Amino acid sequence: MSLKSTSGGTSPPYADITVPASVANLGGGFDTLAVAVQLYLRLRIVDVREDGGAKLTVVKSTPPVRGRNAIERAYEAIARATGLQAPSVSAEADSDIPMTAGLGSSAAAAVAGLRLFERVTGPLPDGVLLSVAASLEGHADNAAAALHGGLTSVVEREGEEPIALRWRWPEELRFVVATPAVGLSTLKARAALPDMLSRQDAVFNLQRVLALVHALHTGDYDHLREAVRDRWHQRTRAALVPQLADVLALEDPAILASCLSGAGPSVALVAQRDFGRLEQLLQSIYERARCPVTVRTLAVHQVPEVVEHGGRTPPLAAAQGRAL
């Protein structure tokens, strides 16, 4: 099927754009680590005007979005950043990613706008995409995961494009995520953070971020629980996140790790078995508190299998961070 074009003739058909949600921070990796998960925002192009207007209009959004859509803002931001001639586009968005829930909904929306721009103009360097996404988001962790899939780490540099490192997440590990029915904006969650950290707390988190990467690299999952402990943000956000303390304190042989997802209020367990039972365990915690909740088991949206440096994108067990 061909799309209508108001400039006369027809435009080529465009495949839907699909962008994953993400679980960020993973305990101590604040604004640094994120994992893409199989919960998606989908964008469908319905009309293209070859007028050079470089404007995107989301004509239908499910669920509805108040105010100016982040997808539209991203499309216009990348047009300004690149100076490329771009058409005006109409699109429909359908997202399963809950908003203000700590699952990277705004990053997914921004990346969707960037991917749509690429779809109608041509491929862009990864660094340019991540830089624009970070400028819209204020930080690059969720955006890197939404762009590249799998596990990502970011290095933001003053006056230069950020660097993203990427690996395949271990296939056997999944997230059991509880999302209580209370929104929490990132701005409010960040306002709860302290302005200063003690040296001891900074060292504590640095040690555990390295322990997390090592545990995933070696498959030594017995160390994951300790590796996601945090002293930077989770304890200060506990008052804003229903049942966070109870979830972090859970002791169960199937739970390998537990952490706040992004800024919250979603919380995540890492496990490799008994997913249904762990869903019921989380459900019961929120039911006792009379807090409506949605519980999901999410596999990781992996890095595409691409040929790179003579081989495939490396798994975590052969981690070779790629500067993008």
C-alpha cells in the first residue's frame, strides 16, 4: 500500500517504527546504565508531504498525550540539529509503555521521533541521534537503551557527543516489574535527591556498578543482589515510591536482584525462573497496601545481530564497548 502525498503522486510505504521501554540505573548505575525491555511504543506514518517543512504531527495517540508530543519535538529537534531537508509527516502512535512510571516512556517517544526522521531522510550517525535525544531528555541513559537495545552505558562529554557502550544482556535473565498506579515525574523524583554525596557513598556505588558488570559478564549471578545496592537515589526516593522498601527487602531464592526502575515508581526484580510466582508475590505486596498495580515479566529487547569488526555485536561475556 502506498501513502498519500500532498505534493502529488505517492510516497513509498514505510514500515512501522518500534521503540522499546527501558529499565535504567540498575541500582547504583545512576544516569549511566539502562536495559531495553520488550514493552513498546509503535509509530505508523500515515502521510508524507514533500514540502521541506520538517514538521511532524501525531494525529492520533493511544493513550492520549497532553500538550506537545515528545515525538513531534524530537523530529523537529533533529531537523534543526542536522539542517537536512525533511518533509512534513503525519503519524499515529500507540504505546504500551506507561507514562511517568520509570520505564523510559519519554525517551522512547524521543527516539521514535528520531527514527521517524531517519525513515524519511536517511540514516544518521549514532552519536548525533544520542546527542539530540540526550538534549531532549536531560540525560542519555534511557535514550541509549531505546536506540540500541540490550544493556547500554553512557559517557557524556562536555562539548562533544556522548558515547554509548553496548552489550547483549544474558538471555536467561528477565525483569519482573511492578508499576503502581501512581505517576511520578522525573523532575519530582530528581528534586528528592541530595545535592552532595559523601565519599563513602560514592565509593560504595562505584564498587557495586563494577560488581554488576562483572557478575553479568561472568554469569556469577549470586553476586547480583549485592551489586544493585545503592546509596545515591533509592533511599531518598522511598517516600515517593509505594512499597519500594518492601520490594527491596524481599528474600526469595528466585530473586537475583531488586531495584527501582529509573526514577520510579516502577520497581524491578531480576530473575531467571519462577516468573509467575514472583509476579504473584509482587501483586500481593501491593494488594496488602491497597495500591493498584500492574505486574509484568519482561524479557530484554536485545541488540540487533549486526556484523561489527569482523564478527557479531559482542555478548556481555565478551564485552567490547563500542564508541558510537
